[in-house]
Amino acid sequence: MEQAATPPTASPATQAPMTASDDNPISAPTTDEFDAAHATIRATIERLEGLGLNNEGGRAVVEPASVFHWQ
Amino acid sequence: MARSLTPDTHIPQNLQPTTWNPAKEARRVPDESLHYQSIREIGDRLRRRELSAVELTRATLERTERLNGTLNAFITIMAEKAMAQAEAADAALAAGTDLGPLHGVPISLKDLYQTAGVRTTGGSKILADWVPDTDATTTRLLNEAGAVVTGKNNLHEFAFGATNENPHYGPTRNPWNTAHIPGGSSGGSAAAVVAGLGWMSMGSDTGGSIRLPAALCGAVGIKPTYGLVSRAGVLPLSWSQDHCGPLTRTVEDAAISLNAVAGYDPADPASAKHPAQDYTAGLTGGVTGLRVGMLREYLGANVNPEIVAAVRAAALALEHLGARTEEISVPAVNQSDGAGMAISYSEAASIHEQWLRTNRDDYGADVLDRLTHAEKLTAVQYLKGQRARRVLVDRFIALFNTIDVLVTPSCPILAPTIPESRGNAPRAQLLGFTRLFNVLGLPAVSVPCGVSASGLPIGLQLIGRPFDDAGILRAAYAYEQDAGWHTRRPAVQ
């Protein structure tokens, strides 16, 4: 039976000292934080239009890459 | 628990090496420098019978047990299985069967790689008790090469993050300063090889998850050309951007490892039918006449000045070695972030669709946050990413008509502390210089190129044409041997 690795219980001499921030785990974002982050993601994706995916008349001139584009 | 060899251990006569002394073998304790020798040096010692695979594996396991409490680089340590593999390796070598450079060499696997009979958690709570009954293709290839797998490395949950702060198994810590992240998502792999807990670890890279931890930990990490190394049996994050590759301490070790795992696999629908190649041949060929482009967009004001200085010095070193370097501009990279995001997020949401319905509460907060964003993306946004991908591929294929190797920093920032890494700004920056090359599928390797004033490693990224993995390794090797950063060791207690 393979054993789970020993949980991290190193002594203070060998591990970085705990700070107040270390006591706070990663937490879920608030609704406002989530909405703001999602707006940033949408805007980042929208910037791809700058690569000329559509022509000046709005016609789509670039089709998607194949998933297996090296085959 | 490992069985110790004693003078009473019976080894059949036909498997005993002619000069093997069981009493001597059982008592000898390898010295500390052993853990930092190269794969080639260790292999030579094994073949000269200076060292046995059992002895080597026992020493590696003991070091792992001693340091894992500090580094948390492993989720599972496979002591019994590893000792059995080591015994088999010794017996085979003694019988004259030599499986190649990795025969008898301790390695590890990011805990995304299926290992038959050994749990494969994906760094998650959802798969905490999953024990696959089959190996990943890469696991099988490494077993067939005689490698000794000592354990499964800690990672960012489901590989969907860049800090390796795992809420279920604890954070992995950077061996150079344990207050700092090692980078992710293959953070356990990078920490393990840099701390001398094995000679290689297989990682995965969807947006930078091999190259980033390699850079932040002072290791070598290669994301091979898309399709070169099989993804079969490796838990996916983004089908069209997942790449599998090794993390090591040196470029030669990376080339040796790539030899063992590269090749067509019918079990992987994205596997490339590329002819077999020896990635160590020509490694010492040098860089005379090599056309090297430094990407101006990745050397700007948003990059840590120490990192810019180190990368510029590396380019100068390549020039002194005979390469022709020039600064080049590809403005499209400033608009390209959304491509990797649209594609990887959408594909990840699809991969996790069922668990998000049935096990939503079992995800860590940051990964659930990303997956929730991903669920809200539309098909039009996903396709925008794929359309942009076509434009970017064309631009970079054209670029490689004028250069042979592109160099950039591997990361624009130094490794943040673990609390700092929870901020949105660092998290957005960590993969800023690696993600594009997952979109493109081009081979990319990170090698150490300096150390900050605060003692943190800096990585140089070299990118090449499709299937010119040997070319970027050759350039990386020439730089590495000249600069010598790979000889530094962290003082992990």
C-alpha cells in the first residue's frame, strides 16, 4: 500500500514563518468582484477583434483553427 | 515499507553481478552530492556497480521523506513500489539488460498522470480516492525505460492555476525561499527536481504550467510541440492546449527524458505522427549562425527590471557563442491574451461540466471561480479564440522564416510570496509570457538565466518552429553550459 506523503508539519526552523496573511486561505470572490473579473475576461476576449477576424464591412474573414492543427 | 538488503538476502546466482558484495552494498550510504548528479553520471555509476538502483532509490526516498514536510512537493510517495522497481532494475542490469539512460533512475510524476494501482488525485478532493487500473501512456513508457517512480507530485488543483497553493493538499513551497510559491501548476514537480528529490518529473502545461515553475524554481522545463508527447491517461484541462513534458535540473537531462516519452500514440487523438528523433544527438552542436529574435513586447515596462537585465544578458551570451541576435516586434501578441483564455476556459468548463453539477462544493475557491467564469463564456467567444488562433499561428510561422529561435523571459515577475500570489495582479501576470505558446503549439523551454538580488531564480524562455524541439534544446544547452546557472543548489533544510 503506497502511503500518503507526510503532511507539511515542518518545524519553524525549516519552514517560512507564518504571517497573519498566511492564516487567511484563498476565499471565494464577492459578487461584485466576480462581475468585475468577468467583465475583464469579456473585454480581453473582445480585443481579439484587433487581429482582423472580420473585415471593415463586418464580414467574418477568418475561420477557426482546427483543434488538431498540426495534423 | 522498503525491504533492506542484508548479507542474508538471497539473490539467485544467475542474477548476481560478478563483483557484487551484498554486505558492502547494504552498509554503504551515498553522499549528499549524489542527489545532484546528472542522469548520465548516475547511469554511469549504476553500470560501473559503484551504486545500486536500490541504494539510489532508498537514498532518494529518505531525502524525500525528510524534505517533503518543508516543500510539500509530493501528494503520494510510492516507497514500496519504487523499491520493487529498483530491485528489478538492478536485477536486469546484472543480467545484461540495459533499458537506456533512465534505467534505475528515480523520477516522479505530476499527480495528473494515471498510475495503475496508485491513487491519482489531480490535486483534487473529487478524485482523492481514485485508483486507476491502467497507466497513462507516459507512465508505461517510463516504466518500460526502467525508471523508478518514487511518487506523485503536488500540483494546482486540476492544473487550473499557477500558484500551486492547493486547498486540499497544502501549498508547495519554493526551495529557494519557502515563503514563496514555486509556480504552477507543476509546482511539486519543479520543487522536487530542484531539491534533489529525483532526476526528473513529468509535468503538464496548458498555459505555462511546466515553464513557469521551472523558471521560478531554477529548473529546466520543456513544453514540447503539441502532439509530440502523448496526453493519453493524463487528466485533461484543455484538450487543444494541454502539453506533457519533463522538468529536470539540466537541458541534457530534459533531452534524455524527452527521448523516453516522445512519439506517436494512437490512444491520443492529438498525437502527431512525427518521425522518432534522438533529442540528445546534436545537443552540443552550438549556436553558430543561429538567428535569435528577442521579443520586444515581452521586454517592456511591465517586466521586472532584474528579469529584463538577465534576459538581455542571456541574449548577449548567445551572441558571444556565435548566434545572431536581434530585437523583433510582433504587435499581435499584445492582443493575444484572450485567445488562450477563451479556448482553455471553454474547454475546461466542458471537461468539468458533470462535476460542476454533482460536486460543485468540492472544488477549491479559486478553481471554482475560474470554472464559473468559464461556464458563462459563449460559443461565439470560444470561436473568437479559435479564429484568433489561426491568425496568430500564421503570424508566427511567418516569423520563423526570419529567425530560428525566439527568446523571452519565462515570466514577467519574480516568484511572489504565497499570500501575495492570491492577488489578482500577480495571478494575471504569472502566465503572461507562456500562454501564447500553448495557443500556438510551438515547442518552448525555460532554462535558468539568473538570480534576483533577493535570491529568486529567473527563467529564459526559448521558442522554436513546430517540431524543432531539438533546435531549442541545442540553443538552451549552449547557453546553459556557458552561463552555469544550473549548478546552483538551494539550501533546503
